Amino acid sequence: MPRSRPALAAVLLLVLVGAGFLAGYGVGRSQAALGGDAESQGFALLRELLHHVRTTYLERQVDTRSLFYGAARGMLEALGDPYTRFLDPEAYREYREHLGGVFHGVGLFVELQGDRPVVVTPIPHTPAYRAGIRAGDRILAVDGADTRGMSLEEVVTRIRGPAGSAVTLRVGRGERVFTVRLVRARIANVSVQGDENLPPAQRAALRAARVAYVRILLFNETTAREFARAVEAARAAGARGLLLDLRNNGGGLLDVAVEIADRFVPAGQPIVHTVDRQGRRQTQRATRGPKVPLPAVVLVNEFTASAGEILAGALRDHDVAPLVGLRTFGKGVIQSVVSLPGGAGATITSGKYLTPDGHDIHGTGITPTLVAGARQEGRSEAEVARIEAQQFVRALEVLRRRLSP
């Protein structure tokens, strides 16, 4: 499958593939492809309605483009799929920038849970992170506008903005509600981190065990290179094992997750199966390329989703690395990204994926090898830190046992 280049407007929980993947399904523009009378009547309805707006609506100055964008947005929202979304030109540009590694905003990954946006993870060292916003926090309002019932695109568009401008969020954490004012910034979206953000005690434990720690925040266009550099640095430093942290990883590019899984899975073995709307299955298999030369353990939690689950599922099914933590999110569908006239775009759910053993994890998630910790939602910062520390300790114990002669 070709490497995906278009992508994300601001959030996550997406496994993304490029427009070429969608073209492979034979998408057409002919009247026959539209399907007959229902579509013809629908277009006639829109033309008639537009005529009445132009000739009857009280305000004489009407932005026709905004009307059509609203119609496009409503058409996709009518599908009832939170992952199928219309992106106006500004949102689509930000979407592509995000997976390219740089964007402007406050540094939050969010997704819809019910009728509210929920934080999946803040990016370290960003305005949201410094303000103390945590995974599981609910975004109740943006600049005074209630988010209940907003589309994900609208929430993201309201939160984002030029560097130096401000946005005020009303945040819910358990029973507590608080307001925070954030100044937007240019964010270099580093997707792979080492142990520099861990507490001193955890860093000391890693050094004592000679274990490297690598955290993948999301899968964007730079992730595979960053991961390869991190593994090489660990090997050069004499590490005996690898603790791979996928907690709060909300997804990203499918082919990047596959590329990293390829560093672990034996050559010729399946990494992921994808199934399209006709039920056709394609299997991506591991190559004979370089493999990670270290025993590994993987940390997961309830916010490990989508492409993060593809990687975790491949490592689990092939017994390459045990998973430690909590059952993952359970997002097992794939979005294709399409470019539309005028600079707009859309993400359209175009398939589902199965783990190497054929498991459909959509709505159920992946059960870790060793369950550790508790769900983060609604908990205080101190409680979340204790949960993550407990998971870290258990994962390191498992890895130490794997390293024992």
C-alpha cells in the first residue's frame, strides 16, 4: 500500500489511508454511480431550497459557499459515524499539517464520547499540558460556546487558531468543573519520546535494569524515523530491553503503524488484515527488513486506539511482546482521506481492520496480557500519576523476567 500523505485536522482516533486507497474501491462521479431517483430528487431539493434562500431569506447577503459546506457537513453527519467528516478548506489544511508534524493550537488530542469532546492526551510541553489538562477531561465549552452536540470538526476549529491568540476552555474532570485560558502556540508535533518526561524514580529504575523507554504519542509522517533513531540510540547505549509505551496513543497513519510493527514481527507473518465494503480482505505482512534487537513489553490503556491498537495487536498475536495495562479503546475502522474541489476534504470510513489472528476489536478493544492500573477518566492529577506509576512498575517487572537468564 502506498505511503499515506494527506491527513488529520486535529484529532485522532483515526486510522488513515490516502486518497489512492479510496480510489481503489472504484469511486465514480457518473449519474449511474449516484444510484438513481433518490439522488436526483435530493439534488433537485437542494437546488430548489437554494433558490428560495436567495429570493426569500431576509438577509440579502448570503455566503453561498458556506451554505454548500453546511450541506456537505450535514450529509456526512447524517451517516451517524463520528469518524466520517467533512473538512472545509481551513480545517483540511490544518488536518494535513497535523500529520506533517507541525500545527498551531493548544496541543490537545480529542475525540467525541457521546455528545461531548473528551481529551485523549495532551502533547507534552504545550499550552494545554502546562495548564494541567489531562486525558479523560471533558471539554464542556470553548470561548463560552457549549460543546454539547457539536461535531468534532467544529470543536477542533474553535480550539485552534493563530499562534499568540487566546482561547478559553471550560473543562470537566469528574465532578469538578473549571475554566482555563490558553494562549495558542506553534506546536512541533514530536511523536516519539524517551524517558525525559518520566519521574526521577522511574528513570533510575530503567537505568538500573538497563532498559530503554520509548513512548509513541501518535503515528504521523515522522514517527517511523523517530522510532528508528530511538531504537538505535538504545542499542548503542547498551540497553538489554525495550519498554514501549502506547498509553494515550490515539492513532494516526495506518502505514506508519505497520512500518513500526514490521520492526518486530517475523518476516512473512501478517501484521494486519484490512476488509473493505465488499468484504475483500488484504493482508499486510512483515518484510525481511531490520528488526528491533531487544526483548520488549508494551504499555497500553483505555486511550490506546486505532493505529496504536494495530501495533499492539500485532505484537500480542505474534507473542513478540506482552501487553501490560488496561483494555484498549476498541476503534477498528479505517478512514480514507479524500480531497474535494476548492481545497476542502473529507475522512470517510472505508474499511475495518483485523489483528493478525483475525480478531475484530471494534467496540471491544484488546485485553492486555497483564491487567494493571485503573481508568483515568475523572481522576485527579495525583491519582493518574499513581495509576501510571503502578502500570510502569508492573511492566518493568514483566520485562525483567523476560531478561532473566
